[in-house]
Amino acid sequence: MKKLFEAVNSIHKKIIICFFISSLVPFIILGGLSYQQYEKRIKSNTKTYYDELMSLVSMRISDFYNQLDQYYFSIYNSNMDKHIGKMEEGSIESIEPRLSLNEAITKLRGYYGLEKTISKVYLVSYEGDVIFQTDYGIGSSLSLKENIFYRNFIDSEDKYSTSFPKDNTKAADPKGVNPDNLLYVRKLPGNNYYSGKYTFVVEFSVKSLQSVMSSSDNHNEWGIFNNDKLILDLNNEIFSQEEKAELYHRAEAGEEDFQIKKDRTEYLITSYYLKIPDWRIISVNEIDELSAGIPKLKTFTIIITLISFLISILLGSIFSSMLVKPIIKLKEITFKVKKGDMEVSFPKLPNDEVGDLGKCLESMMDHIRQLIYEKYELSIHEKEAQIDALQSQINPHFLYNTLETISSIAESREVEEISQISLSMAEIYRYSISSPNQLVCLRDEIRYVKNYLEIMKIRWGEKLHLAFHIDDALMDYKIMKLILQPIVENAIYHGIEGLRGPGCLTLSIESIDEMIVIGVQDSGVGIPAEILERINKETIEKESINQIENNSHIGICNVYKRLKLRMGDRCRLEISSEVGVGTRVNIVIPKIS
């Protein structure tokens, strides 16, 4: 397989081969095992169906009990508590509440459609005495005094329960409860109208449950039981009573779905637990009836499998061509770039991984073009700076010696200002003749600016006041050379010079997070808002070095562009001003050790 892939040099062909192999193998396996798989699947689907059917039956039984609950609450809300209170009095006046209660029970039984379901309704004391019975007036043939089910229910904390057939009551006479009927019993809440404790008892037939379940499916046998109490027996005559008991035992043990074989016939046994009223339902179905169509389904499946395989090969070829086409376009673009064509245009690609790859390549090409352009601009700017530097370095040793000679003559004649100016100028020349794009320590750049300010202080005298707020811990970080002097010069000549009185120039250096903020602030005349907006637009927002005017290395625009080209986009130049108050220029640069 590996050699086959190495021999094929086309992604399109490789995708077709992979699709062919990945489709052929599953189809062959599916064809060989189709009969067994479909047989199991149908049985599994049948099991699922009967699980859902059992759930439906349980839901209907629950609905049946909810209907009994609603029936009870409706009767109770029909002044049953007041009627019970009058019945307790035992006088002749208790006949009227009995008749009223009997009428309400009869009407509500018709309202809920329970005429054929409910046989009788009783009110029974906790001791088992019947104080009310429908259709019988005052007397009753029912007694629950010795009934085990009733006694256990009264002693429990349950609010309602259901008895089992043939274990309901020991009737006082043959007119008692039908032994095939069930009793739905619910405790009445305490009330101010009566002093005793009573239960509401509804007698209904097991056939009611049979009708509920028979409406779900007519082809299976149903049974209902609880522990050792049988509620509804299976009608199936194939199984003996012992075999039925075994089925009940296995279901009670927790086997919800299992199969048994009887006389060469397999049966699916399904059971379901009802939390209310604590019953377990069991269903019996023949498996052969459920899987009768498997052979025909097998033939149909084989035919469909072959047709699907042929269609999948055709679609695989079409889809692989669609997938590979964008990759071929990207390949052609990369070959053009390889040959030096940096102005390639990218076609519209699909919105998937290939499209993401194309977007990444396009972004990389834009970045490369931008880097080439910036490198070209930086190279031109550096050559211009070198030319300017060369022009300023005409016989530098002669200038040093001349300035030192002037300083010596000034000292000998006690002219301190000229001596100080000469020494400061010598330091300035010595600092500035090297590459202007060199990174130097902040300490050296501050020393250079202070030499310049000493000359300006001598020039302006008391008109110029200086202030320094410098964090010495930042002095070893790097900054571009000749950055601060143009800003300081602008502050003096465009800010303080225009004042009638003295002005102050403040130089501050502080650290904010990972950045260094260098502030040059003057108390000069300030800049009008429209002029400040034009300065920001014409200097900071310009992106091309070609837009910078001649001798721009001494201007704000030159400072910003040099910082951006040399130290990256994290650098910022912030100018704020207010007329009559002054101007502040912040240079924000990253910390570079």
C-alpha cells in the first residue's frame, strides 16, 4: 500500500484510491454478514418497539390512576368534609348528606367516563368500618377490619395504595367485594368538620386494566404482578402455571428483556416496572412473527449495496476533483512566488481548511511585501542619514580642537559662558557624528540633551527654567540616538520663546507596565486645536518616509518614523496642548535591555 501511494504523484488519484478501498472493504463485509446483521437489527428494533410499547402501557396505567386521583379530588372538593361531619352525628339528618355525596359521586363518575370502570365507592374509618357506600344508603356489606392489606396501609406513611385480587377483604356476606376486583384506597386529610380518620376507597375491576392494555397491541399477552401477588395472569395457554411462575420470577429478579424457547418457537419476554402503583408488567411475543421478512430484506439489501457502491465511486471521483481543485490553484500561486513574482493575486477559495490555508498564504505574502517595502524605505533613509552625517563630519577633529581652543581662551580670559558653550558643543559633536539609528542607553541620550540645554540656558538666561523628573532605574534601557533633542528644541522655540515672561521646560522619564514614557512638557503659548490636529495628521499618521520633508531628522515626524522603523509598532508619539497653558509630548517606547 505504501509503495502504491509513493508511485502515485497526484492527490486527486490518491483520494480516489483511498475512497475506493475504504468503500469496497465495508461493502464486502456488509454483503457477507448482511443476513446475520439484519436479523439482529430487526430483533433489536423489535425489542425497542416493545420497550416503547411497555412504556406506553405503563403511561396509560399511570394516566388511569391519575384519573382516579382527579376523581377523588373532585369529590373531596364537593363538600365531602362537611358531609362526613354530619354523618358522624348519626342522626336522621345524616341521610341528606349521604344522598348529596352519593349524587356528587355519581355525577363525577359520569363526568370522568368511569361508569363502566368503578363498581362502588366507600368511606371507611381507620378501624375498617364503612360509614358510607354508594347505592346502598346507610348500611354496608364491606368490612376491612381484619383485612391485612388495609391494616398495613393504615400503619404505613403512604397516602394511597392499591389492593390485589383475591386478597381484598373478608366480606361480611356474599354481597361483599368481588374477589377479582381491586381497591384503590386514599387517606383523607384531617379536617375541622369531622373528628375521625377515614379513607376514600374505590372498587374497580381488573378488566379495566385489561381494556387499557388491550388497546395498545392485540398480538401480545400481558401479565401484571407484584412480588408474590398476581394481579393479571397471562392468557397464553402454551405455558404451564409453573413456567409462568418462572417468567414472573425472572422479571421480578430484574431481567427486563430475555428470550425463551418452547416447542421450537422462540419468545421475547419484556417486563417493565411501574413505580406507581408498584407493579411490574410482563409481555410475551413470538420472535418468528417479528422477523418473517428477513430473507426478502437480505436480497433487497444486497442489490441496494451494489448500486450504492457504484454511485459512491462516481461521487467519490467528482468530490475528490472538487477538493483538489483549490489545492492546485494554491500550488500554481506558490510556483509563481518561487520564480520571484510577488504581485500574485489569490482566487476565491472555499470556506474550509484549504480556504484558511489560502488566507494564511495571502496574509504572509502581504506581510512579506510590507517587509520588503519597509526594508527598502529604511535602507534609503539610512543612506540619507549617512550622507547627512558625512556632511556634518567634515574634519571633525579640527572642529573638536577648535572648540577646545575656544574653551581654553575663554577660561584664560574668565569668560565662563563661552567656555561652557564650547565644551557642550564638543560633547554634542562627539555624540552625534556616529550612526543616528544606533541604540544607546537612556543615560547617554539624557547627557546629550542636558549639554544642549546648558547652551540654551546660557542663550535664554532667566527666561528658561529647567526641571527634571527622571527614574534612575531606567537609565540602562536602550533608546534610539538623537530622539529627544528635536522635541526639546521644538518646546523652546515654538513654546517658551513666544512668552513675554519666563517659561519652564520639564523632562520626565517613568515606567508604565512594560513601556517607558518620556515626557517633554513646556509652559509655553500652546498650540491651537486645528493646528494640533493638522500636526497629528501630517506627522504621526503618515506611513511613508517619502512624505517626510528635507532635514526631517530634526523634526517630530522624523522622530516618530525613525522610532517606528527601528523599534516597532509598539512605539507611540502623543502630543497634547492647550493654548495659554503649554504643550506636552510623550514618547512611549518598549523596554529594551
